[in-house]
Amino acid sequence: MEQLHFQYAASRPITQSAHIGVVGSGDLEILVEPGEGGTAQVKVLTGSEGFGQTWDHVLTRFFTRYPIMAQMTIHDYGATPGVVMLRLTQVLEVLGYAE
């Protein structure tokens, strides 16, 4: 199991928590809580080792477009980048995020 940590600049506060997805083959779970200090903190726990750069690219793309101040934990079980982006988008829906 690999544990990755990322931090991104963020400017949009969120006011509630969210839980999206399930940990299962080819899927992932995202837990989100409000963050502070102008950053988004992301912890990824994954059984697929060696994909840190891929995670960083997907998360950078997301937080560049949606700079939410959040504490995010992702439990991954082999999700593809497309599934990761789908789940991240679902987080925005639950939070009621509007650009």
C-alpha cells in the first residue's frame, strides 16, 4: 500500500463534508472536509504503487479548475484517471459547488 500526500493552492472555502464512492475493484472512495489556510490537502491511499506522478497530474488539473479549500482523503483500489475525475466531479455536486 502506498500513501501519497499532495498540497494545492486553493481560494474557495467549502462549508460541509462529503463522502463519494466505495472502495472496490477499479473504484475509489473520497472523503472531503472543509480545509483552511488557502490550501487543499490531499492524502491518497492506494494499492497501486508507482503512480504518484499520474495522481499529481489528475489532482493538479482538478484543483487548478476548482480551487476548493478541502482536506481530502482518497482510498483507491485501482481506479483509472477517468474514474478519479468522475468521483472528484461528484464531490463538487454534493458540495453544491458552482463556478
